[in-house]
Amino acid sequence: MPLAATSRLLAALALAIALSACSARYQTPVAVGGDDDDAVCQSRGYAQGSPEYVACRKDRDVQRNAATARADRRQRDLGEYMLNHPERP
């Protein structure tokens, strides 16, 4: 293999590894936002430890879990569609 082709292959491999590090499973979905739950609930005027603060934190957890479940369901549905329709790319 020529030296130029080898260096291009190594560069492409290094780029692929670098880009794969950017993707991680179970990241917070964009729809929920990556905000700090504590900061969000306190910015709404809830004192830490109050029933409203606890409810706010629980609501944020429920929203985050629902968004993750939706993303997982969409991914599963897409995989099933691709398996059932191999003629469409």
C-alpha cells in the first residue's frame, strides 16, 4: 500500500474514532434540555426541600424519562421498519 494511501486511511480512522467519542447513549434528550434540575427549580422560586421543590424535581425526572422512552421507541420502530421493508433505503 502506498504511503499516501496509508496516511489517508490512518487520518480517516483517527477522525472516525474522534467523532464516535461525541456520541453517547442515554444522553439527555434535547427536548428536555440539559439544564441543572436544582437550578431550574430554584429559579422558579421554590425553596430547596419544600414540597413544591420536590414536586418540581419529580416532574423534571418524569419529563426526562418520558423523552428517553420516546427516543428509544422511535429508534426501535425505525429498526423494525427497516427490517420489514428492505426494499426501501
